[in-house]
Amino acid sequence: MYVSPRTVEAAKRCGHDNIHGQFTDVPRDTVRAGKVVDLLVKATSPGAQLGARKLLTLMSNGGWKVIANVHRSRNDPTPHIRVSVCNVEYHLRLDARGCVFDITYRKGDETIRLSQHLPYVRPGAAG
């Protein structure tokens, strides 16, 4: 995915690793802000690229931080990374290859996709 190098650099500069504040069981499993930016730029599926561009733009305009490393939760069994941008928590949902296939956030009781469309699911896959 092409993103302006200026946007990428600004997003990395504005990011805060939040090492001690990350939700993680093992400290060495923390995720650095620069790695999150690289993941969005280099490993995002085509269906999620519009959302990734929007998120990178937000990240480049002000401070943001990593909230949780790659994890699963009881409410969300899909591996994901959580970041906080402009006081909104985004879930960067990862496929089996570790690529971002969906970016979501919560607004009240509703889950909103930043790309505004459902991610691709191969025919015959369990929903």
C-alpha cells in the first residue's frame, strides 16, 4: 500500500510505545509504535487499506499509543492489536499470516469498520 513517506514518518514520531501500560502477560511481547505503523503500511489487506490510510493520517496528526500487543480476548477471539488515537481505541485485527485485515472501533454498542465495508471472507469459510 502506498502512503506518503511524510505521513509514515509523522505517525512514527507521534506514536508512544506505552511499554509499561500495554496489556500484556509477558513484557518482552510488547509492541512498539513504529512496528504498528510498519504493519499498517506493509501488511494490510486490500479491503482494509482505506481504513489503514485514514488511521495513519489520524496517527500522524497527534499523539497516539499502543494499548495492547497481539492478543485474543473472551469477547474477541480474533488476534488483534489495540491502539488509542485521539481517545478512540482501534482494534487492528490480524489474519493467520499476521496481516491487518480489518480495523474497527466501538461507538456505543456498535462496532464500526474504519473502511466502512466488511472484510473479505473466502467462500465456504465459517462465519
